[in-house]
Amino acid sequence: MNVLLVLYVSVLILLQLVAINGNGFSTQYRGHTQHPTLAGHCYYEELDLAVPLNGEILPVNHEDYCVKVLCADDYLLMIKHCEPQPFPLPGCQLSPGNYGVQFPECCPQLECPTRA
């Protein structure tokens, strides 16, 4: 019986964490990202991008990537993702991301029908 209670409580806690966090995260940090061949730049491996120190890049046309990539003067790479969206209410849905436009316009949006 105690095992079932622990399992039940664990599931409830997990569901609460998921509800709080929505469907994603917004910023990642990566240290030691100095570009191997281009001085004064960070290197974003996933998209093979050189980001200037104290600069940013808004990549487009990369499937499944809607990000803003920033490089701090200590070669700390900051990858800003779309903000988490709340779970859709009945009748609502998340639009697909539009990877042909820059961040944040490429982020999925919560779409709900208007009520008359």
C-alpha cells in the first residue's frame, strides 16, 4: 500500500512540475564556446554558426530551430528559445513554428477560436 501511495504522490508532483514549466524552457547557457578558427567569436555547434563577441545572431531557415544566440565577452553562449506556452484549453492549439522568420516571430503561438 505504501508503494502505491508513494507512486501516486510522485505522479502528482511530476504533473505539477509539468504544468508549471509548460512545454519548454527559455534560455540555455554554455561556457567555453570560443570558435576554434575565428578569433573573437563564440561557436554554436548545432547550427555551425560563428557569433561575434558581445553580439547576437538570429538564424532563420533551420528546421526546428527558433532561437536568438548571444555571445558574451567571456565566450559564454546564451541560446534564447521560445517562451513556454500554457497548455492549450479545449478548442485551442499551438501553431507550428515558422522557421523562415527571425526570433521571436518564429515561435509557436497559442491559437484559440474567438467566441461570438
